[in-house]
Amino acid sequence: MSTRLYVGNISFKATEEDLSTLFSQAGQVVSAKLIKDPSTGRLRGFGFVEMSSAEEAQKAVTLFNGKQFMERAIVVNEAKPQEKREQRGGYR
């Protein structure tokens, strides 16, 4: 079963391919996603990497949490389940 990791403090120059390449050192990467601001399309400095197993995810946390990646010390930990957010009312 795959495990999803939160990756924070990512360089704004990074690509999803860069992230996938880095995390492949810890095992098989199922997916790598950088989060963008919906209104501007600019990167927000964090993303998620899904590893193929819990063991590989733990190895990635050990290898990369606090380590330099593209001149920034990244934060890596197991992602928490996404909380359901209230829908905001728009103009009617």
C-alpha cells in the first residue's frame, strides 16, 4: 500500500520531475505533485510525494527531512489526511 508524504519548503524553481528524481533514491515513486496557487498558477512551495510502500516512505523521511534540495532545507513527513473544508459562498 502506498504512503503519501508532505514535502515543504520546496524551491520555486523545482519541478515535479526534480522531486520524483530525488525521492526515487528512497524507493519507487508513485506520484509527485507540486501545489500551485489556483488564482496565479505560481508554486506555493510545498507538495506531495506518494511512495509505493510505508517502508520506502519512512526511508525518504529519514534521508530527506531537513536536507538541502535546490538550496533549501526541505521538510518531509507523512501527510495528514485532508480535512474537509467548507464551501465558501460566491456571488449569486
